[in-house]
Amino acid sequence: MKTETVTSAQNQRIKELLALQEKSRMRRETGLFIVEGRRELDRCTDAGYLVRTLFVCPEICRESDIEELKGKILAQPPLPGQCQPSIIEIPARLYEKAAYRGSTEGLLAEVCIKDRSLESLKIGKNPLLIVLESVEKPGNLGAVLRSADAAGADAVIICDPLTDLYNPNLIRASLGAAFTVPTVAETSENAIAWLKANDIRILTAQLQDSEPYYDTDMTGGTAIVMGTESTGLTGIWRENADRHIRIPMLGRLDSLNVSVSAAILLYEAVRQRNQ
């Protein structure tokens, strides 16, 4: 595997790296996204994602980490277009400029995007899913993915997304759960049709015309659907729901952060299924 050293911020590879961090359009056009940190890279490669370029900062990262990741990259299937993976060594000043956060062991990688669709989801009997409609903040999405991983959810479906699934802040907030939990982006119409075709009950989290979440059966195939904190769910989900559920609010506020709501509802499903 080819190794080279880059020291200038004007180098084209560094410019591309920065653009992939900052621009969703660049990620779409190149079919690449950025993963940083040993933990996230391990979870990414374990999930079958292909690394095109590994950027390492010898001043920060451990030699053992480089060698172990190099072994994983050499063992991966061929890259698209007969491209060969490579390692680029960069100094600390460039790493600090390129890294989304500082404490990532001096490791960054350009990784190939995988096609993720509803048809690719492998669900078993009585699946548990989270559906998010038009949630904008990547940090919230990442936190929901962490809860989905912790609760053993089968998948997360992001409908009509306002951020892409490879946003670096989403990956960072998920602590790698973006790779451990099957996640797809889809329109609300297609997601509803798929859920109904697979006999998965649709439970919409909403304040109006709803019952407490703990009074609702979640032991069968279940999709817990949530919208934004400001506007909630659109009519298409309310109209196609099998049940409307709510988390009782005993204070003066009328909503929780979507990631907190997701954790509460997911673990209620876990509780019911383990009784």
C-alpha cells in the first residue's frame, strides 16, 4: 500500500479532505465521507465500509494503531474503479486543521459511501425501528443512533432528511453507531408503504389525540415515529399511524429533545419485550 507525506495545506488531497468535512455536495459527488478516530474507524471497517485513504499524524497516533488499521485496509475488498488505497502522513498542524475534533488519535480516513435502502434492511421477527421525519440537527440524529444501538433496535429510517447520513457531526455524535445500526434515508411515502407491507405497526409520538406510551403494546413489529421538536410530525404520518402515543409532560414545557424521547420509547419497548 502506497505511503506518502504531505506537508502543505495547499495540497489537493488536503483541500479535498477539508471539503469532504464541510460540504454535503462534495460527499455526494465523490461518493466519499470522512471518519476520524480509532474507535469510529474500527466500527466503520467492521461494518464493511471501504477505506480509500488513511491520513495519519505520526506526532499524535500510535504506531500500533497504524499497523492494525493498515492490516484491515489490506484485507478489504477492492475499491471501486480499481483505485488503490493509500496512507498519507501529515504533520500535527495539518491534522488539527482537518480534524473535526482534536482527540481522535491522529487518525482520519476517506471512506466510500455505501448504498443504503429500505430493500437492503434485514429485519427479523417483531422488529423494532425508529423513524425520524425531517430532523435537522446532525447531533440529535447521532444521539438517536446511540440510543438505537443501546436498545438493540433493528434499524433507523430517516425520512425527508435535512442533513445527509455522512455528516461528520452526525458520525461524531453517534460514537460509531452510524455504522452499527442499519440506517437509511427515504421519503415518508415510501417508508410508510414499506412498513405496512412488512406488517410493522406505526406508533407516532405526538401530543394531540394520543395515549401514554406505557399503555401501548410494543411487543410486535413496531416503528416509533418522531418529528421535530418545533413542528412535530406532518399529517401523512398522523393519518397512517396505528396508534398515537405521548410521553407525559408534568412540568411547564411541552416537549423533550428528540434523542431523549427516542431513548425513553425504545427502552419501553425493550421492557415490554423482556417481561
